[in-house]
Amino acid sequence: MCGIAGIIDPRGGVETGTIVRMRDTLEHRGPDDAGAWICPTGQAGLGHRRLSILDLSPRGHQPMLDREQTVAIVYNGEVYNFREIRKDLKSAGFAFHSDTDTEVILNAYLAWGIDCVDRLEGMFAFAVYDTRTRTCHLVRDRLGVKPLFYACVDGRLVFGSEIRAVLASECVRRDLSPEAAWDYFSTGYVPTPATIYQDIAKLPPAHVLTFSGGRMELNRYWDVSFEHLDDDPATAERRLLEHIDSSVADYLVADVPTGAFLSGGVDSSVITQRAAAVFANHGAPGRRLGGTDLHTFSIGFDVEKHSELDAANASAAQFGTVHTPQIVTREMAHEAMDTVVDLFDEPFAASSTIPMLFVSRLARRRVTVALCGEGGDEAFGGYSWYRTWLDLQKPSFWKTAIGRGVRIALEKITRHRKKKWRLHAMESVDQYAQLMGAMTGPTKRRIFSPDMSRQLADRDNAGYFRKYWRDDLPPMARMQYLDLCTFLPDLNLTRADRTSMHVSLELRVPFLNHRLIEYACGLGQDVRNPDNRLKGLFKHAVRDRLPQAIRQRKKKGFSAPVKQWFTPADLVKLISDVRAEHPDLAAAWLHPSLERNARTITGTRGYKLWIFLKWLRKNA
């Protein structure tokens, strides 16, 4: 796992010092080695920070060039089928000088062009610069496990694994985007492709950006499809377990110590159980295993109802892992908040960032690679809001007897009454946005200054979700597709990447093997989620692998007790600090009565405001 950065400028003049400056903002992503390369014409520069996982020798140094010195690559990630691709390339006459997947991707590009991405299985973000055509390709993996940011300004392309690397080029302005800030309060993150900075964008998952002659082209190379397989339930269970077992075995391959996050829920327990079985059998044939013992790591809280530590400890004992737990308190959380705010380079309000940071720190003391259960809910249909949303679609007086215009009027009338009434009055996609914690327009107008609120008055509160809304899919599949395109990459995987890479830990996600995703989502809804049961097929398939206590536990989710940890008094003090330290900024962005208004913005919505203000204060 690594950090990458670069500049492509057809006019030339790219300097080594600039690339090194960008690269070294990413030292936490790759503390083991660093490299920089400038092409002979000065039209391209690539930088790389390396976290050594496979082939720890200097042969894995990047940027890596082919034998003729015509194509250069910088790469962040793991391609788990690289040995199979390597075998095909060797049969075609390609020679190899390392045992890295980087060299496999480089030679795959030479053999098949940028279409080689279709053959790659894993998590990756990489840049290939071809001196023969003076073309750069930026590529991001299918599900968005690995990040990549870019800016096209003044005819040049600037890119990096994190926003800080792009800003360090000093080629890009730091102007903030009011639109991105407004959308942040709908989602808790700035939705792709935007960032909080007007000139910087996120490369979307499953996309290739091609830059040549000062022009950019963006193309999607993969998408998940639903309902195209007709396997019966028994066959589906067997094949699903085969996919899970194969994925876990592949994701354990490493030349460094390997472990797993164990939360006490079903997903992480399934991954841990299978990983423990692979360790017990000393790995898969022909595959290197990272260590002799499987280490597991868990986080609990000082607020009992949010803690799953007892279940995690019991699972670790049954699976026979070397287990390390830790309790996180309110004081520890507050001490870590400056780090939490800095991790993302823009406002990001997933409360689960706090435990994820602590469990990453805990794991890094013993291992360099860890597996986790991210993606299980998206792959198998497991989020609680699916059931709530499905209930809202059932016929009712609100949906059948009242036209849309009347519903909108009644929504305004009942704004401060029972939440379910308001939800029934909304369109389906707006219901989803509300279930995901989106702030309404009126609430946002109590946060932002009147001038900014007027400027953004017509902005669609659910616009990001509407972009991926698929009326052609069955109801449950519609939710899964939406989450695979939005919630998974922009929140869950962003949180996982930044917290783990902050401590130079490679975090792997076996449930997001795209072959597994394609299989699970391709099954009929009545097989995948019979009677709309959350994770129906998956839970039945793994029932004999898990302790009964885990199978029967109510889902909690990996979230922190922010309501108890961050109070309205904390929020009011923070607002006052921002006004005192940055009066002009506060006047332009914040409502004059925000201190009073903030006392009624609590829970996860209050946490969004708290994070936004902390970020604004630090980056003003």
C-alpha cells in the first residue's frame, strides 16, 4: 500500500522539487521507501511513497519503468490475481525482475493497453504515463477502495492519493466550494466527484481518466448488474461460500504480519473465522501467509449500549486468535479529534472514524496488514434503513389518496410533527436521503449565513442520491446499488482508507472482491433476500461457522456514542471560537444566530456541524 502523486504538463517544466514536496505529504501512506521520476522532456513527473507488503526488496521501488524506459507507473493497492496475470504475460514473452504486482500491471499495460484494467482483481489506484504518446491514465478500482484526487488547471493535470498532495503542488487554488459544504450536510461527506475545494475532484470508482495534449476524458469501465443469475438457494449458498473462502485466502497473502479487525458483528466474524481456518492450515498452496498466528483487534466504548467488546472477545476465543481489545473513552475521543479532522483534508462526519482510528493504531503495533468486514451490508443487503424504506413504500393514505403537490404542502405543515408523517409525504429518493441522516433545507438555513442560503436555495437536497436512483431495479436491489455507488466508497471506504493509512496499515476488504459482488448482486432478490430479510442468504449460508451468540445478536453498527461525547455545550463553545478567531469567515459562512440554533441540532446532525466547524477553523 502506498501514496502516489504527479503532474502532467504538456508545456514541460515539471520540477523534481515539486514532485518530492507533493510525494512527501503522503509519507504516512508509505514510510518504507520514496521515489520520484521526471520524464526527459519535463512534461511529466511522478512521485511515490512505499509501504512494502510484497517483495520487500529494492526491486519493488517506484516509480517503476519498463525495460525500454518508455512507460512509467506509480501504484497504490493490491492486485490479488497478479500471479495468474504474470503467468499469461510470461507465456507471451514478458520478463520479470521482481515479485511485485506493480511490475505485472506495468507489463499488462504494455501488452493490452489501458484495457488491462479489466483483468485486475483487487483494490488499486494508479497512474501510467506513456512517453510514446505523451498520455497519462489515472485508474481507480471498481468499488473505490483506494482514493485518487485530481485537478485539471491551466492545461495541466495534477493528482495525488490525498487532497494534501494536490494542494502541495502549489498549482491549485484553495478556494472553498459553498455547494460542496451544503451537500456535506446532506451526506456527512462531500459527494464524489466534488471536494471541498472548487478546483479539485475525486476520480470516481471504476473510472479511467485519460489526459493527453491538455485535454481530459473520463470513462467508466465497470458497473455491477443485478438479477441475471437463476441459481436456486442451495446452489447460491454453496457458491457464495466458495467466493468468500477464495477471497479471504487471496487477501491473506503477504510478506509481512497479518491480522483482522473483529467488531463482534456477523461480517467481521465471518472474515475472522475463515482467516483463522487458513492460518490453521498454514495458508493456501503456493501462497505466502503473513505470519504464523492470526492477530485480531477490537474496540469498545465507555457507553455500554454502543460497545460490542464482549461479543468480539468471545468470538476471538472460539476462533483461537491472538486477541487485543481496547476501550475508548470520551476523553480519548476528544484528544484524538484534531487527528480525526486532519485525516480527510475536507469535512467528513462519520462517527465511526473514531473507533476505526483507534483500532488501526492498535493493530499497527503488531501487524502491517489487516482484514475487515467492510462491504458486507452492501453486498448482501443488510442495512436497517432498507427495511424502513420498504415499509414506507407500502400503500397508505399518504401515498394513494394525496397527489404530489398536496403531499409537499402537508410536508411543510407537519415539519415539526411525527417524523414518519414527513417521510410518507416525500418522494422515494428523498425518503432515502432522510433515512441516511440528511439535513433538510430549513435546518441548513439555520447553519449558513442568509446570503449563502439564498445563493444555494435551489440546490437539490437529495441530488447525489438521485443521480444513482434506479427505478428499473427491484426495491432491495435499488437500495444496494445506491449504497454501492455512494455510501460505500464515499463514507465507509474513505474512513477505512484514511484511518488505516494514517498509521501505515494496509486494510483489506475481502467482501469487496468484485467477483463476489457480481455473484451476490446477480442473484434474484428472492434468493439473496427472501421475504426481504436483511442478509437472508448470507446469514443462512454462514450459520454453521459462527457462534450462536453472534448469529442472534441485534445489529449495532460500528459507530461511536457521539451524542454522549459531543454535547450542545461543546458545539456552542466551538462556534464562539470560530467567530473570535475568524470573524470575516464566520460572517460570510455562518448564521448570526447559530449559537442559539445549534442547541437544537443534536446527535449525528450535531456531529456533522461540529466536524465542519472544526475543519473550517483549522483550514481557514
